[in-house]
Amino acid sequence: MKTEEISILGAGLIGSLMSIYLRRQGLDVSVYDKRPDKRKTPYTEGGRSINMALSHRGWKSLDKVGLKEKVLPLAIPMYGRKIHDEHGGTTFSPYGTKEQAIYSISRGRFNQLLAEEAESLGVKFFFDHKCLNTDFRTQEITFETPEGEKKMEAPVIIGADGAYSSLRMSMQKQIRFNYKQEYISHGYKELTIPATASGDFAMDPNALHIWPRGKFMLIALPNPDKSFTCTLFLPFEGTKVCFAKITEERDLVSVFKSYFEDAYQLMPNLTEEYFRNPTSSLINVECYPWVQGQSILIGDASHAMVPFYGQGMNCGFEDCFILNGLIEKYGKSSWDMVFEKFQKIRKDDTDAICQLAMENFVEMRDSVSDPRFILRKKIEAKLHQLYPNDWVPLYTMVTFSDMGYAEAYALGKLQEAIMDKVMANPLITENWDKLDYEDIINQMDSAKAV
């Protein structure tokens, strides 16, 4: 078998970018996807997109293959969170320093750009190819196509086929394959705030808007056409406000007028979109090993996470960046070594970001509107300003640096314990600007040394 022939399952963001990396290395790359080619019909998001939030790891991975400048026109910078309270008031909480931003980008247009770039390099795409099974002894894939079943030899297989990966399903039939999935109690539904009658943004376009309401929330991210993609996160059932209790228009209007009044005034198509768009679930997936013979899982196929840290795509892109680096280092014929190194390098980091994503859900839906939480972030920002190398906020480590997710998680836990002590001071609200910041840094140094 020619090990220079690579088969990628999944033509989404991760699979398309991985194909670009491999093609630029001179490899023969084919991408297979169970869906039809969406470029042949006018693209619609289908009500399930959740806008992507591109940050440092994603941009670094795009820049490596010269795509940063092509992607920038599709993206809108968001410099912080704009928190909407129940009375229509807003507060702004920056993500980092003034120039640090995450970028809102529509999944559909982005995916189209990556696929077209891959094709221009010579990557071959095969749509309407549903993977039924992979035989790891013979490296054969069985596809279901409009013309019937098709078997093909695949010397090297990369599974970038998402949280419900077909390649992973085949791996699960093997001995000693660990697998864990968890659906959270909340689902999501996509909605829209359109541009105003004058064709402008209805809200600040350079912020991620959040309506945190304790057990549920609404978020909104800007689009280049001056609209906002909104995502409503609610429990499926069992609470006062949940998807199960919204069965007709009056239920929906009551919830929005009670909890999201300012957003409701900007959503003329709310009822139509709500009852047309699907209610989707959110899943966390962990598994190991990611490798079987000459086949490997990357992206959501190996570590699907809930979307609350905005790192799913960025983490998947970083997978592509790291896997490409290992191929450059060990060569295009050393797949056993490359794949084994990759899974050992990435497993702890992907476990960490999956955990962070779950924890950040609680922060986004509840804590971000708490005055004490806002004060806590202000103190951490001051520490970072005074001691930029000794105290880096967890969000900054994850979103604006190359630091491994596992290291960021561990440092974040140390900082959290120290900040818990700082915030326990009953006079902290009045005296926060008089804190002994040097002493806090000394505590951090001592904690690191233990």
C-alpha cells in the first residue's frame, strides 16, 4: 500500500484544514463526507451552527498554511462580553488587554473557504459517502453511496468526522478501547437578531453578548451582514423555564418578555425561527486510544466538547498544527510513530479543555452577572498588569497563548484557590484597590513550588 495516500473522513472545518496541511506536504489526499456538497445549493446554516469563535490557537494554525489573510474578512473581533441584565442594562467585561479579541465567524462560509482552498491545492472531495465500517486489518473502508455500497483500500485514515464519528464507532469494536460520552441537561436552539431597518448592527458588534439567567442563557455573536447569530441554551425539561414547556407562541413570548426583553424587541422573526429550527443536544466525548493501525481520530471525533469555552474548533485546528509538525519531524512513512506521539502529546490537553468547557458553562450562565465575580476578574486583570509573567488569568492562558491546556488548567486551579482567599475578605469590595498584590504573587510562587 502507498502510505502517501491519505483518506480523511469528514469535510468539516477540521477535515478540510487537515487536508490542506497534508496536501502542502505533497501527500495524495482524498476527503469523504456523508453529506451532500453544500456548495452546489445556496448555503443555509440550518439552524444548528453556533457561530465559531476563532482565537489564538486557530489563527496560528491558519497562518501556518497562509490562510489568515483570506479568513480575516469573514471574521468580526469581539473584545469582551457584554452582559445584559433583566432590566435592559449592560456591562462590558474585556477578555484581556485592549488589543486581545476572539473572532466571530460563520461556520458555513468558513467551511466553504477551506474546502475550496483544499481543492485548489489538489485535494479530492467525495460527498454522499457515508462510512459504514472500517476494517483495520486490511485498511479497508466500506461506504454507502447513491450508487450503492463501495469498498476501498485506505492505507492511512484520519477520522475528522465529528462527535458521532464513524471511524470511532469502528474503533469501539476493538479490544481495550475506552469510551465515555455525556449529554448535558441543556440543549440549544439557534435564533437571529437581524440588521436594523437602516442596515446597521442592532447592538455593539465588537462584543459577545450574554443574557445570563442562572439556569439558562441567551448569547449573540455578530456576522458580517450586520446580523447576530443567537443561541438559546435551556434545560430540556424539569425546570420552570425549559424547552419542554415552550409548546406554543404565547409560552415563547412570555419567556422572552420576562427574561430577555431587550433582545425580544430586536427579534421580529423569533416565533418563526424558534418553531422551525431544531432543538439540538450538547455532548462531551472522551476516548482512548485514538489510534488503530494506520488510522487516527482528531478533533471532535476524539474529544468533542460543549461549546462554552469557544475552544472546540481552535483545539481541532491545533490538532492539525501539531500532527503536521510531527509528520515534518518524523517523515511521511513513519505513521505508527507519528500517530503514537500525537495521541500521547494531546490526550491530557484535550481532557483538560473538555473539563474547562463544562466548568465555563456555569460561569457564563450564572457568575458573569455577579458583582463579586466581576470584581474578582478586575483584581486578576490588575495582577496581570502589574506582574504579567507571574499571574496570567486562566482565560488568557487558554485563549490567547500556546500553553498546553493541561498546564493552563493546573495553574488556573492554583490561582483559583488563592483568589478564593482574597475574595473571602469581608471588606474586599471597599478595599480591593489597596490589596498587597506582591503578597498575592508570593503566594502563587509558593503554591507553584509545592
